[in-house]
Amino acid sequence: MNPHISVPRQHASPSNFGGTAPASRRSSLRMPRFFKRLFKFPQMDFEMAIWEMTSLLIAPKKVFKSIYYHHFHSVRSRWETDCPPETKNTWHRPDPSFTYLLSFFLLLTALAWGLAYAPSFGSIVRLSFIFVFIHFIGSSLLVSTLGYLVVPRIFGPEGAAASFAGFRGSRGRRRGAAQGLFSQPGEKDQLEFGYCFDVSNRAFFPLYLHLYVVQFLLLPLLTRNPSNFLATFLGNTLYLSAITYYTYITFLGYNALPFLHNTELLLLPILAFAIFWLVSLVAGWGLVMQGRSVEWLVWGA
């Protein structure tokens, strides 16, 4: 063999994404990259997290479009390099910067709520714990777990919603490998638990601004006279807007996945919320006072 002739390096292809890996490697469970990067602060993109928070208020579609294009750019990179498949092909971005940043904002908000309504060190510490680990992290884990278990069964290729006519049911299915929570490289597209957690985190941010910031600023007006129609209207509308934002951003997150069908059905709860809002105004029932929503918000402090 001529020593001056070099053999070109073989690139990754669809046939060897998962088929050439040793059996022991394919069967091993890997810790999600999100947890591996939990304390690697220099690798976190806080600038991107701030951009996402701003866009979630003025143009929320841009957030999930960027995730969509980031995914397919990663898939193309796998074809052009020989990087391990599991390092790139994922819908989930293993960057906890958004979670850290929102948790920090919740800590500041808990300090403001505590100084105003529970002025003691112990109460402020408990309120901070409740805001961050129960309201934010706990609810996000609960919602993302429900989404991870339910959404594929309803909106997946073999789900009940996929057979509905209209919406996205007639779209061609775009296939590609995806990495689930502990899935193996080379598998077909599937919903990742990490991606569900990303969606629930981002959906929580507008809710945080509505119920933890704006409500705090308007609380003297909302509680001045419980029977006042203006206070009832403002309070109920604030909660309607918060829940509508949460539902809409959740829809955008799952709608960005090309292998889910008719995700527009996720918007149906908004209609039920609007009807409840109208009935509450007619009945003069305010969520802030009669509904004791603020007491629930600071429960345990």
C-alpha cells in the first residue's frame, strides 16, 4: 500500500447512527445532559435565556422556532461530522440557564412579598422555598411529566388526534432520530421529557409576571373593595390573561414538534377559561378576594 495515500474518514450516516455501537453501550442508561450541566455555569447561555424571556412576551413563536431550527441544524451537523450521535440530535436544550434565571427572579419576588405581607426572616425563607421549589420547579415537573405521558398518546403519530381531519393531520411526517430522557441513539422521533420540562418552564414565565409581579403591584387596588366591579374585573382578567398565556405557550412548544398532529386542540381550555371569566364577572365573584388566590399563593409562609 502506498504510504502517501490516505484513506478518507467515514462520516456518520443513517445506517450507522445506532447500529454499530456496542451492545453494552446501547443498553446503558445515560444521565440527561441537563443534569450534567447543572453546575457548569461558564457553559450556560444566560444571554439566550434573557432573549427568550423577552420574546415570550412580545413574539413567543420565535422562541420555539429557534428551537426547531437548532434541532435540524444539529441533525445536519451529525451528517457532516463524526461526533457521537447522542451529543447533538435532541429537541431538548440541556442548558439550565433559563431555570436558574427565573428561580433568581422568584427569589427577588419572594423577598418583596415577604417584606410586604410576612415581615419575618423565617417567613421570607419559607416563601422563597415555596415560590421556587413548589410553585415553579414542582409545578413544572408535574406538568412536564403529564405532558411526557399524555401528549404522545393523544397527538403522536398513532394517537387519537392524528386521525382527525384538518389541522396538521394532512402534513407529511418528518422523521429523524431523537434522544428521549434515557433513549438510545438511532430511534425514531419521540417526545423528550427534557423538552416537556423546557416548555413548562417557558410557559411559567408569563404566569410569573402576571401573578407574582403585576398582581403584587395591583394588590392594594384589587383588595380595597371586594364588591367593586373594577377590582373584580381587573383581578379576574389578570388571572385569565396569565392562564391564557400559559396555555398558548404550551401549545406553541408542542406545536413546534413535526411528529405531533393536531396540537391546536391544546388551545381548547382557553375557551373554558373565557367562559368561566365571563360567568365570574356576571356573578360578581372575584378570584383575588372571594377565591382566596393570594392566600394560596403565599400558603405556608
